[in-house]
Amino acid sequence: MSLIDYTYSCKNTFVASPQLETTMQNTQHMAATKLLPTGAITPGRPQEKYLIPLSVILCIALVIRLLAAFFSKGFAFHDDHFDVITIAQGWLDGLPYWLHEPLPPRHSMLYVLLHYTAFYVLEAMGVFNPEVKMTVVRVLHGLYSLLIVYFGYKLTERLSHQQHARLVGLMLALAWFMPFMSVRNLVEMVCIPPYLAALYLLIRQDQAKSQKLLPYFWAGTLFALAFTIRYHAVLFGVGAGLVLLYQHQWRQALHLLLGFVLAAFLIQGTIDIIFFDYPFHSLVAYYQYNAANAYNYSTGPVYRFALTILGFLVPPISLFLVIGSARTAGLTPKLFWAGLLFFVAHSLFPNKQERFILPLLPLVIILGVVGWQTFVARSRFWQKRPKLLAYCWSFFWAVNLLAALGLAFTYTKKSRIAPLVYLAEKQHLEGLVVEFGNHSVKMPPLFYLGRMSAEYESYVYNGKKVWDAYLEGKKPLPENFVMVYTLNRDKTPRQLAGQIRSAAYRPGYVVVVGTQDMEARMQRLRSVFPHLELEHTIAPSLYDQLLHRLNPRVHKDEQVQIYRIEQ
């Protein structure tokens, strides 16, 4: 059975009858059966054997994630590199990023510590190449992300049945953004498995014959783990906890809270006690910063995330999933209100970066499939138009499969990474200049030079208190240290020449980003470096080229030319 044939068959729903109960799992929730209409078409045992098992779905998810891990280099956003990789490697090099600043970081130290550990182990094994390190990190993230597929399947199986669970599993495995985002260092993706696992424990306990309190405690600890990775994930736990209170399940709610508080204190509280002033100091600093800077980032109308969900999940199926999700409040109030609280809170807050809504998308898929497929089985409109529904699903899978495969081979931010990877091979590199023409300076990902390095301004002004020991003469810089200078419209060639003289690190190469106004730019460069020889040219990736063509005002032409400075 093909993937499209499978999704077409999913328009039908099991009937709640004694005959069906023999083929369903014993842990099927009774509320799910109440939503299934009498007279719906029931697949028999001969059809069951053709359904894709969970193990195959996990293998499919693994294959495409491994493709992304090995071939989709680069980083997606600023935070997933500069607030994770740069910090972890800096700690390994003895640079106290975050530790001497006035306020704690606004990002998960636990997540960075995990990367620090991975880099430490790799270097202990003799692996120092930045690209090899990042490949290992992407593979680990890809393996970890299989838990999203697993718990998504298991939750759906609990709420409905295996046919819907398989559809959810395939969607979580192959949705166009899932493989690509799953191998990135995005806390928005990394927080998903623990909160899904927590919800699974709650649903499984709801369906258990004997009521136990320990599962609620462990669910609380999993919510806490998600919280320490991405603070906003606490909203899922709050939503589920409020449902427990509404249902007068006082002891269950208490154990959920107890598990959360203990685990959050042991992880985040301990980190803040060791490195900062008091437990949860990082959380307080995070709240204060976001309250003061709510409008200083990407903002939008209150419905922006609603449009994001509809776009990410590919219309018209995305609309079906939203409708289906809205119909599950009675079936699974914990999941429904957990997701709704997360959505409403993010919609009301001014800062609306698209990645912020990523944690919610698996829950929308789970609830959407369960609610929509049940609705289709009752709907006369869709029962009379099965081909229309099949065409919708065919379009959905065509778009998702093509985009997922395309992104699995996409080198993002190539123009910022590839030049540094190329120059990392230069044994006697002391310094380099990155020239941006009339555009603003973009922070170079110096991790890919494979050695300790710094931008001139960051080193001299030392705003993050990283270079104190070196500036005060307590520690010498490594022999292979590289100083990186920048040049754009905000800096004159004379200022650049003065910086080079003061730092005593002579640049050997100039990296020219973009191809606009090349004559004037090269004239400026030659006023400082009279003898420049073009050595290497790097074209942007197909993905970056596409973004430039779609929106040239935001995504600039970033073809890179590397010039050797002749002495």
C-alpha cells in the first residue's frame, strides 16, 4: 500500500462495536469510542496487516534525519549556533561565556552543558574538526528526535486507534520541516520529546484500571525537563495541571507539581546556585529581559501564529487539522488545554518569531488527526466526496515529501560558514578581514575556524567579560589564535588599518561577501591592502539563492570571494 493510498484509507474510522473491541488495544480510552459513529466503515483483519508498523515508521524517520544530519550543514537561526555551539566550544577553550555577565543567560545552560560534554568527549577522542563535530551533533539530535515520532504515535494510539496512530507517525516523520528542524540545535525542537512523554504518562494513567500517583510525579519531572530546555514549555504542564484541578484530582495535581518543582530545582535551581546568585535567577532574568524588550524583535498581529500553523502544516490539510484539534476538548482535555494555553500565550505576546510555535505543531498533528478523522466519518459531505479528500491528502504528501527531501540536502548559511571552513586549513593564519560592503556586519561563526578566535571589537571592548584574563596579561593567547576584523559602510579603511596595527595580528585573507558595488569596495580594500589576489569563490547554496530571489531586500546576495593578501 502506498503512502497516499494509506492516507486515503484514513478517511474512514473504526466503529465502536463489540466486534471491533476484539481488534483494538485493551487500553483504548472510552471517550474515544463515544466519538466514533455507528455505521462507520470498519477495516477488517485483512487490511490491518497492510498498515505500516511503528518500527517501519521509525526507520523512515531515521533515514531522512540521517540524510539531513550528513548533508544539511549549517544552522537555521542565530540562536541555534551562537547561543549553543559558540558557548559550548568557548567553555571547552576556557572562555567564560555567560558566567561573568551582569545577568544570567536567557538560554538553557543545561542544553549548552550537554554540547560541552559532547565536544569534550570528541576532543578526548582526537576529533577537533568543527564539521565532524557538528555532524555528530546533528546525528545525535536526529536520533533523539525519533522520540517525537514514537510518543506521537503512542499518544494517538491511546486516544484513538492504530490506523490514526500510523498516520500521525508518518506525518511526524515526514512533515517537511521535521527532519530539517530536528537536526538543528533548536531548544524549540529539543523540548518536545519530554513534554510529549509527560502527556503520554498522564493519558496512560487516565486509562489505567488502578489509579497510581507516581506516574503524575514522573510526568511532572518530564515537564520540568522540557522547561529547563525551553522555559515556555512549562505552559504545557500548566494546561494539563489546570485540568486536573478542574476535575478535582487534587492528589494527582499535587504529585504533578511536586515532580515538577523537585526536578526543576535539581536542574535549573542547582545551575543558578552554582553559577549565579540564587535559584531560578536565570528565569527571573529571562522574564525581565523579555518584558523590557518585547517589541525589539519580530512582532506581528495576534493571529500571526495561527497563520504560521496553517502555513507550516500545508493547507488545506492544515485547516482540517485545526478543525480536528478544536473538536478534541471533550476527548482529551489535558492535551487540548495544554496546547491551547501554549498557543494563546504566544499569540498574545508581542515577540512572534516563527520558531517559537514549533513545540506546538506535533500536538496539533496528534489532536488534529484524531478529531478530523472522526469528523470525516460522521460528515455526509466528505462521505460523498472521498476523491476530493484523497486529492487534498495527495497534495499534502507531495509537498511535504519534496520539501523534506530538498531541505535534507540544504546547506543553510553556507556563505557564512564555508569561507571559515576553507580558511581553517591555512596553517599560519593570524588574522582575516570580512568585508560586507554597504550592508550591516553579520556575526561570523568563528567556531568553524577550528581554533580560538575573536572579532576585534568583541575582544578589545570585551562587553561579555570573556577576555579579561587575556587583556590583563594573566594568560597568553594561543599561538594559533586568529583575530577577525570587519569592514562595512560604518567603518573607514583608515579605522581598519588602525585596528590591525593595534592588535598586531596581520590578516592574511579578505573575505568579500556579496557582489554589489564591487569596484568601489575593492578600491576601499586596496587602500589598505594594495596587493590582493583572488584565491577562491564560494557560491551560495540553492536554498540561499531561492531565499534571495523570493525576498532580495531581506536575504542578500552572499556569493563569497576569498582574496589572499600579498605582502
